[in-house]
Amino acid sequence: MGDNSFKNTLVISIVVAVVSALITVILTSSGMIDFFQYDVFKYNKPIMYEIKKTNTMDDFKVKEYYPLEKGNSWIYDLSYTTTIEKNTIKSYQSNIKMELIDSIEKGRLKLVVAKGDIFNIDYFELEKGTDEEFQEMIDRINNKEFVLFIDSNKVLYVDDENEINELKDFFKDDKQIIYQQKDLKTLFEFPLFDGQVIGSTDKGYYRSDDLYSRVVSRINGQFDGTYYYNESDIFTLKYWSMPDESLITFIPYVGISEAYAVHHGTVGEYKLSLKEFRNSAKQN
């Protein structure tokens, strides 16, 4: 009796495993399931990231929540649609690589130098709309230097060349302790939470609506009904202005997984989708 029960259990287990494997293959090949962690975090060997959660700010580290260490990089697929001369609409595809090339610390302040500026893509940069002109734009974006300025839990963005040089000088001069900001834009205030509003006072005043600020929503480990990342919450940051709107999707301890922007008038939009994230601290 005992042997038969064991055999029956073993047979059932094998059947369940085989059926599950077949279902997974069918759904994956049909596009109904996409293994987000293997597709996005692509290495020579697939590696699952260890997600570090904290319930207090006492041991919270911004440069882990958004892994801003020198050597880290993110490669994005870019879909770009624009209006060129004679109201012609054209679409293009390419890749953008955001890479952290230097990191400087001064007291509690940190300056991360990067290239591959995904935060400042122009809808209407193209004039002729040739493939060569589009490639020139991509090359410029991939080589464009910008900095992320970190103070406590805040991450601010600077792309002005003069201010970047001033910031670098400030960080290298031990005698200077005060930096008078000029054009710092608040990207994030970590940790993110549902209903949070970011950047609402960057222009020096308060608004009662949500225009010209980023409003955070938690989507509970689910991304567009297709991708799942159970170990961590996923957040969207939506930005509204009169001429356009944008949406950033952010995965803690990974970074920006998607960015979308659209112009409300003349046709212009782009979408960035994370293809590969390389964490230099986890490379073999």
C-alpha cells in the first residue's frame, strides 16, 4: 500500500512538472510571458538580483536603491517618432547606452558623472529626417555628458556644460564647502512611495495642481500586465506640462526600466525600454 502511494505521488509529480514546462514554453514562445529578469538583466550568465529592503531610513543607501556606482551601465531600446519638413512623420529605432564614468564624494554630497543622456531627448531635433541625421543624433546622445548630484535622499540632474564644470571644480576644491545651485533639476527623492510629488518647487514656487512635477504611483511588482518582479515594488513617475507629458518606470535596485514622452501638439514621441543592465559590482 505504501509503495503504491509513493509511486502514485511520484507519477503525479512528474506529470505536473512536464505539463508546467510545456505550458511555460507555449506561453513564452507566444509572447504571453516574458522572463523580465533574464531579458533585462542580461549577462553571460543570468543572475537574479538580491533585493535589499529596509523599513527605516537609518540604513537606507541612495546609491544602492538607484545603483549609481562608477562602471554601471544601462542599455535601452529607443523608438523615436518625429515630424520633419512638410509635416512628414517618420519613425526610427536605435539603442542608447547610459554609463557612469566617474563618481566623486565630498562630505555627504556625491557627484556621479555619466554619458548617454536619456533625460534630455529632443522630439524635434531632426530637420531632414535622413537615417544619417538620426544616427548623428544617437551618437550625440550616447556621448553627451551629464551629472547626477546626490544630497541625502535626493538625486538632481545637470546637463549644462558650464554648471557641470563648476560642480566638478567644487567637488575637487577642499576649501569650498558651499555650492550655489543654478540649474539643478530634481529627478528623484528616495525611497519612492505612492502619491509622492517630486520637483514641485524646482521653479521656486508651489502649485495646487500636479503640473510641472513628477507624481509617483506604485504598481506593486507588476509592469504593464506582462512583466513581473515579485521581489520589489515598481513605481511610475508621471510628469505633466502644457506642451507635453512623460512617464518613467523605476525598479528599485535596478533603475529606470522604461521612459516614455509625447508632445501634445505636433507629432513627436519616444520610448526607451531597458534591454540590459550591467552592475559592475556583480560582474564575474
